[in-house]
Amino acid sequence: MNKEKVVAALKKVGIEINKDGYLVKANKVLPQFDRNKAGSLYDRGAADSYYHRPRKPHWYPNGAGWPPRIEDLTKEEIAEYLAGYEENERMDIKKEWED
């Protein structure tokens, strides 16, 4: 199935892909891709980098730290988590632990 057919099929069930390639529903970014939402993929990636934790893609639909923790992710979701992690690595903003 080609890309145009997939996009058309998704649109029929209310799911669209915006101009930036993000999945949207009813013209709203899905919560796991909302970079302004605590617990989103990008937020969790940035937080893991900040706290010196290893990369382990996940997100929390109910907000950061509130169950459930979602770890079964698509390639696009993993890429969004890694974008947050890598952005924080580039900015080099890290938690400084007290002795």
C-alpha cells in the first residue's frame, strides 16, 4: 500500500498526518507527541538525559511518573523520545547532584 492510500485510509477513521509528519486526530496532536505535555515522549527523553539515565524510550499518558508507563512504541514514537534525549544532550543541561 502506498503512502497516499495509507494517509487516505487513516483520514477516513479520523486520523491525519500534519505537515510536520506528526500524527494528529481532530486537528490535535496526539498526547504522546505533544512536546508541551509532561510525560510525553519528548519530555521523557529530555528528562532521562537530564538525570543521567540511559536511553529507554517510554511515555506516560497520565503525566510524568503516573501509571501506566508505555514502553511498546512505534518507530515514530521512539524517534520522538530520542529527539528529546538528544536535544538535552546537545544543550548539556544536566542535574548536578549534591555530595
